[in-house]
Amino acid sequence: MIRIYHAPLMRSIRIIWLAEELGLPYEVITVESQRRTSDAWKAMHPQGKLPVMEDGDLRMIESCAMMQYLLDRYGRGALQPSPGTPEAAHYLQWCWFAESSFARPLGDMAQHTIIRPESERLPAVVEDGRARAEICLGAVEAHMRDKSFLLGDDFSAADIVLGWTLHLASVFDVLTGESAPLTYAYSQRIHARPAAQAALSA
Ligand SMILES: N[C@@H](CCC(=O)N[C@@H](CS)C(=O)NCC(=O)O)C(=O)O
């Protein structure tokens, strides 16, 4: 059984969404914020973060690595292009962009608005994060000009990776119908999928 350690709004949404798309059985374990500061949780995740995923004896941190594992182990070629092809190059590029470029400034915004205690929050970091996130959003908006999904006509796991990032971007009002209309419509479209709805309500 795949076990997904989860809390609302967190990247564990990506793993639940993918498991739903692939029709995989899984169990969600909700981890309250107090538990994440415990030594027991730090033994599960070295940074005390989420998500954590277990599949039998295997335990993983890093949401995109978990997704790639599930695709390779159970996906039978679904939701990702064949490795080594130009399509796979773009697939990898957008997965990495969504996590290592776009999610980073949004994470800084989250740290300094929600996560850290009020006394440690720096408004300048939030504003800087917003400006950096807007540049990333601009790149997605330009890309979506002639596409239904990141890779063209077909939905892929890269849309799930970016889907969570866009969800966070909407929470912080970086992504709106005015700021990036094409990306907004794309985000609405992918989040209307039953698998995304199941993940968002987990
Ligand atoms: N690159 C990591 C990022 C993990 C991460 O930042 N997780 C966030 C939730 S989405 C977290 O646990 N934040 C709480 C904190 O930083 O205290 C991944 O993709 O799994």
C-alpha cells in the first residue's frame, strides 16, 4: 500500500492527484503542524517537511521524485513521454521549472506570511518573492499561447507538478484571470479533473 503523508495545501496534493489519475490504491495520513516539529517527524523527513511517501519498505522525500517513481513503477507509460525523446526533455524541463524555479519564490512568500511566527516575517521577502514568481508566471503564460497542456494536446504528469504550483500562485493572488488569462484558464481546466478535485479535498 502507498502511504502519503499529507496536510492541506501542501505538495502531497501532487502525489494524491497522480495516484488518482493512475488509479492506484493509496492511504492518506494527515500530519498536523505540531507533529512536524517533533524529533519523530524529523526522523521521517530531515527538514521536518511534507510530503513523505512510503511504498512498502521504501520511504521517500521530494514530491517530484515520488511522482517519477510512481510513474516508472506503476504507470505503464502513462502520463509521461518515452525517456530520451525531445518530448521527454520538455516534460523534465517543465517539472523542474515548476518545482525548482516557480515554487521557490512562492515558498518564500509562504514562509513569510503563513509558516513562520509573525515576529520572524519579513514583508520585503514577500514582495521580492512576488516579483520573482511573476517572472515565472510570465514564462508559463507565453508557453500556453498555443497549447492545451504543457506538452501540447495531451495531459501529462508535468501538468500535475505545475498544477500544484499554480494552485499556490492563486492562493497568493500571483495567478489571477487578469495577471495571466491563458494560464488561469489552463489551471481551471486541469483542476476540474476529478483526480485534482479528489486531491484538493483530501
Ligand atoms: N522540494 C520539496 C519541498 C518540500 C516543502 O517545502 N514542503 C512544504 C510543504 S509543500 C513544507 O513542508 N513546508 C513547511 C515548512 O517549511 O515548515 C518537495 O518537493 O517535496
